[in-house]
Amino acid sequence: MALSAKLQLRQSQSLVMTPQLMQSIRLLQLTHSELERFIDEEIERNPLLDRGTEDSTPALPKDAEDSGSSEWNTEDTKWSSEAMSETFDSSMENVFPDDPGRREQVGPDLSARWKSAGGNGRETTGGEGFDLDAMVAAPQSLGDILLEQIAFAFTDPLERNIATALADAVDDAGYLDGNVAEFAERLGVDAAKVEKVLAACQRFDPAGVFARNLAECLTLQLEARGRLDPAMKAMMAHLELLAKRDFAALSRICGVGSDDLVDMLAEIKLLDPKPGLVYSGGTSEPVVPDVLISPAPDGSWAVELNPDALPKVLIDNVYYAEISGRTKDAQEREFLANCLQSANWLTRSLDQRARTILKVTSEIVRQQDAFLVHGVRHLKPLNLKMVADAIGMHESTVSRVTANKYMLTPRGVFELRYFFTAAISSVEGEEAHSAEAVRARIRELIDAEKPVDVLSDDAIVDILKKNGVDIARRTVAKYRETMSIPSSVQRRREKRALARHAH
């Protein structure tokens, strides 16, 4: 067979992950705080981007408000947000460098929530706008607290150095990482000297700090409260029995009756197993709901994006026109063009992110209407594919949208992932039950128990089956353990002890 070279033409389609597309995908899964940090970084890099201010944000026009919220009517299942399914690319407005006025590139009217048409978007930090009261001191860390106490507790330089070395080895929870022998060898001092300094440090605030294990941490706190009697010492020496809830053995070892044992357990519950966390870990970020759900006057649910969770970003086209008109260098003009393109892509990505969140959340509300009306026992089985198929999106997109996003409902704030639960089959072919609803039912049954009638896992299975839930015993045990509920034997022992104490 002869070999010959020939030229062929083929057509093929492929999806190219451009940097802009990757940016849009990344923005979908960012939380509110992460998105704010990302935008701050972009503004730092791009001179054409600026922050909108509260007073410069215009009120939404009527058509913008319509695209920024959706309502679902439980009677006729008509949606007022059908227009959201349309692509926004065709309606994006191009920005021309020769435009003398400010024009932002915005998507359909929804993006007006975070893009301002007034002012130059620039703020100053000096003059009358400077507020000294707004400058607050950073909170003290656990290390700062310990070093302050070391300075007052030790006058001997050697002891102060040992105490400082010990403080450096204290973790965020307040525990000492290491033993006395290691510190003595590293510092070149006697172990007895380290023990003496450590004993003094263990009297510092917060009580329990510098402990080497949980038993020592709780012992130090009891000692500070003046409650370290022989019975408590015996209990601290046998914490493993407390973890097993073996109250009969604890009562025997501590030499106390059931009433005294219940009092001791109540006192231990008041202690802090991680005392250092009061100071360490920094400030926690509050949860900012991305979507607000409220009852509409017609009995439907109003679904709207939270204005406080929408970033306010604008493109400074006045500055761009001013600079580009004076720039002659080709490299500088290319830099400005890249900045403008990047700014346009950012605003479009933010607009698409908001639309996608609204679209996904609206479908979740439609699917979980019974939960919003009646509570957790009416939560329906739901998965990502069901939502993706209903709104015509890919399952991975829905997964990114629902990650770390929150919804404020009349029943509280819930993560979007909360509404996705597995299905538990029902008896006699009825509608399946949500795993979360079954868990809630199990907790209700256990909370209603009496000391003389504690339900076993088998008894819970029988009750659930009578209510139409077909569930296995091992599934009940698994759900009970995930909710940190002890076994029926342990619950019976606790309830009887508490009942005797109450009488």
C-alpha cells in the first residue's frame, strides 16, 4: 500500500476556558465577604474601577425592581421572573471612550442595584471626612493577655523568660503544647524551676489556661471557683467514665449519691473546655443573607436579592476618556484598553452572578413552599439535578451557586444547601420524605420521652413506619448519632438521675 501526504479540512467545536469565563465561574461560588475582598483587589489593580457610595446609588426603576425579585403563586404557579432566563449578553451596553459623560456598563436593570450614575465615586480620607472615633483598637489576642500578666507576676528575669517561653507554646484553645522536661532541656534550666513557673502561670486568667490536658484544664477552673473537693478530684481523674456516661461507676468512685452526682455534672457543664478561644480566633464574620424571602400580599412568596449583599461597583468612564485622550504611547493605550476590558468583564460577571443566584433561589422556594408554610417536617427531598433541570442550568453551576450562600426566610436564616436533602422512601408508595424532616421527627420523639418510657431505635422505627416513613434501624441510629443524641440506655440513665434530683 502506497503512503502519500494529503491535506484535509475538519470542523470541530470546543469550549475554551478563557480567563474571563474562569473569573465568572469563580465569582459564582464566592461568599459575600470573599466577593468584597476580591472586588477590593480588583479596584486596587484597575484604575478604572471605583466603589459606589450609598448616597450615589439610585433607586431602582420599576422594570429593574421586577428583574431583581420574583414571586411565585402557589395556586397558579405563574412566575413573574420568566424574563430572567433570557441571556444578558445581547443587552450589555458598550462603553465608548469618546463619550463625554459617565456611562457604566450594566446588564439588564438588575445591575443598577450596585452601579451608580452619580458622582465621581472617589472618596477622601482627610479633612472633615476623617473620623477619629471610627478608628478602633484591634482586639487583644490570648498571647497579649498572657504577656501582660507575666510582666506583673514575675520579677526575676529568669522566671520571666521561662514564662514567656511557656506562653509562646500556648495554642489558641489555651493549652500548653509540650512537657516540662522539653522546656527545661531547651531553656537549660532545672525541670523543678519550670514546674514552679508553670504553676504560677496556671493561676492566670482565663482560668484553665496553660493546662496540658482536658482534666487539668477543668481542674484549674474548679480550683479557681473554690469547688475542687475530693469528689471532684476523683471525677477529674476518671473523665473517661463521664464520656461513657457510666454514672453508676462515677457515683461509686466519687463516693457520692445520685443527687450529688447530678449537681457535680451540672457544675462541670458550666466550665469551658477551651478557655483560650475567648481571646483568640479574631472576630467572626456575621452571616449576610444573599436572598430575602417574604410573604407577598397575594399569598405568594417574594424572592429578592439582598441589597446589602450586592457589591457597589462602577466604571469611571470620565477618567478613562480624559486619560485616553492625552495618552500617545502605544503601551499605555494598550494598558488602558486592558483595564477597560477587565472592568467590563467584572461588571458583567457580577450581573450574571446576581441573576443566577436569584434564578436558583426562586426554584428552591418553589420546590420548598411547604417548608416555608408549615416547617421542617414538610421539607421535600431535593437534589441539585432537580433544580438544574427545572431552570435549564448545569448541575455544577447550581452547586457553585448554593455553596456558602444564605437565604433569609420567615423561619430564619438557612444556607441554600440546607434545602437539598436525600429522600427516605415512604410506606405504601406515598410521597418520599426528606431526610432532614425525618431527623427532625426523630428529635421530637426523643425530646418527648419520659424516664420510664425511653424509646429504643427499634421503637422509633415502628413509630415512623406508622406515620408512613419506611426507614431502617441502622439509619435511625446514624441520624441519632449525627445529632449527638446518646443511645436509649444512656438516655434512660440520665433521665432517671435527673428525675430523682427533681424530686
